[in-house]
Amino acid sequence: MSENCNCGCGGHTHHAEEESKYEFVLSEYNAAESNEAVAAKVKKIEEKVEENNTLEVKKLLFSCIDLTTLKCTDSEESVLEFTEKVNEFDEKYPDIKNVAAICVYPNFAKIVSQSLEVESVGIACVSGGFPSSQTFQEIKIAETAMAIHEGATEIDIVLSVGKFLSGDYEGVCDEIQELKSVCGDKHLKVILETGALNSAENIKKASILSMYSGADFIKTSTGKESPAATPEAAYVMCCTIKEYYAKTGRKIGFKPAGGINTVKDALVYYTIVKEVLGEEWLNNKYFRLGTSRLANLLLSDIIGEEIKFF
């Protein structure tokens, strides 16, 4: 921001003001939550998971899936086949609500957009130098704009974790604001890569800055780093969404992704959202699950026999 300063201050005061602005935003929240305290609270919530183990909840969870393929082997043929499965699902299982979105690399937005027949299913693209976020901001902007031009209705970007950890909050926030302005009314999901943030305090700060900068959703992980999603990170993020909503009246969505391997994992995240954020968040407008392997597992549980549909 300082480069554009025309006030004759040499940019320095301007830069300091920007920094103090973000420090001020963070100071309005109590970010000093210890990892131990969070773990204890999650343990209590996990005691309630079994009561949510119902057919109705599993159907809801299925409708919250961002069905994802992010492999280096993805091709137009494989992505087309992936999309056709979602089209077929409506005919084969008319009484089960379809997935929330198909999530692909940006170069496949067009093929999904041309072949997807289910109006209720969104087209999500990972963008902005996914999964490391290490590229030029101009590239991130171009990639996001191109994905939207080719038919993406949702964009998942990765927070600049390196900038965040080195305290460059201005750089982190400027980038998210810039990419949100490219998205316009399309949803922007910001991936915090919680496994690289190391502490509940960092996860909370990253959540606040992302929401403040225009994120419509905050998401745990890319699935490319370890650890990926954890119930502890989810708990901190949901508490921060609740606090942000109380202060601003803005409802931000939550998406755990990476390492969601079992129906039990999904039920844990559902229970955290239910206990922390409440019923209003229990729909695919505000709650998503980034996974593909979960789809068949949930479907098998719902139908009552092993299904390998996707």
C-alpha cells in the first residue's frame, strides 16, 4: 500500500498506520487461547458426537460436500467423468440432496461448467498459487479472474502463510481484499493451512484477518500439508466466526478439508459446528466439507450397504 501513497510522507507513516490498523482489529478479540484449553473443550464436545449419528444428519453432511479432485493426474477426460457422476446422482438417488459443489483446479472450470447439469451444485476452483500460495500477486489475480470467467462460482485461495507468520498482516490482508474484489459476488474461501500455523492463537488471528479482509468462508487446510484438518483447529475457527458475527452481523461459512477419512470424522465437525455456531450454520450455505472419499462412505451409511458410486 505504501507505494501508492501520495501524501509526501515517504510511505513510512502510511505503512505504520496500516500495520496499526490490523493490530487494532486483532486487539478487539482475545486471541490468547492455549492449545491445551482448546483440546479440553473439544474433548467435551466430542462426547456429544454419537447423538448426531443419525440418517438425517448423514444426508445433510452429504449435501455439504465439496466433491474434490486435485490430483496431478487430473485430465479433461477424468474431470468430465467426475462431473458426469454428479449429474447421474440426481437420477439414481432422487431422495438424497446432491453435493454442494465440485472442486477442481482452475484449468478445469470450463469443462465442469459445460457439462454440469445440476443447478444446485457449485463449481469451486482452487486458485492463487494453490497449495503453497507462493507466487506473484498478479498471477493470483489473473488465475482467479480466469477461473471465474471459465465458470467458477466459488474460489478457494490459500492465505499467505509465510507473510502471516512473519507479521506482515498488511500484505496478507491486501491480497485477500484484492482477490475478493476480483470474485465480486462469487464466494471466496480462504484456506488458513492450520497445520502450518502451529497454535490456537495463530489460527484465531488468521481467521480474524481473513474475515475482516472479505472472506466468505474460512477453511482449515489444502490437504497437501500435514496435519490437515483437526477438531481443535475447527473449534478455534468456529468460535472466531461466532465472535466475528456478534461484532459485525456478518455470517461467515466454515469448511474443514483434508484428512476427513471417515463418517465419524465428518460427524465430529458437524458436532463442533452445531455446539459452537448452532443450527443456523448447519446447511451447505455456511458449512462445507472438502473431501471426495467421504462421499461413498456417507452414501453407504445412508443406503445401508456398501456403495462405490463416485
